[in-house]
Amino acid sequence: MVLRGALRRLMATKAAVKHHDLHAFLQQPATANRSLVVLNSESCGAALLEKLWDASDYVCCADGGANRAHDLLGADRAPDAVVGDLDSARADVLAAYEKNGCAVHRVEDQDANDLSKALAHV
């Protein structure tokens, strides 16, 4: 119990936040294989998402991340795939993406979260 409480306090501090060097990602050579997994999070705005999207060879949305990408970038910027149990992705978003060539993969495994399913896919 004490360890669990200490872990919760640690996770609540800035020390638990891992920052990624997005500039290094964007400056990788064009020959690098870069995959982007979009989550249903407000961690970045449209401008950054568009830059990351353009720098990626493959874009996969983890379930509700499809909504986030659609709302920020529109239906014309369809990802390569949407993966998850699809309990969060809106039907209109999935239909628009499928119309633009996106593959939609329903993965029913309730022992894995949508991020894990998307990472396994890419």
C-alpha cells in the first residue's frame, strides 16, 4: 500500500513526465521509417500534428485518436489505419476515413488498451 501511494505521488509530479525531442524526429533523414500513433489527447495542436503527420511514413490512430485527428486536420488527411476496440471513434469519422482509403481494424482484446493495439499494429 505504501509503495502504491508513493508511485501515485511520483506519477503526479513533473519528474514522471517523459519529454520527447520532436525536433529530432522531424529532422531524421528521409530514409528513416517513421510511424506516428495518434491518441485521443489534447497534447498537441493542429500545427504540430500536421508537421508530425507530414514527417511520418505511416500514420495510425488509436481508436478515439481518429476523432482528434479528424477534428484538427479534417477528413482529407486520412491515416493509414485506425486500430482499437472502436468504442470511442465516431462512426462519421470512420466512414470518412474509409472513403479516403484508411484501413479500420477492430481489435476486441479487452486485456490490452488501444495504444498497445496500435503499437502492435505498426
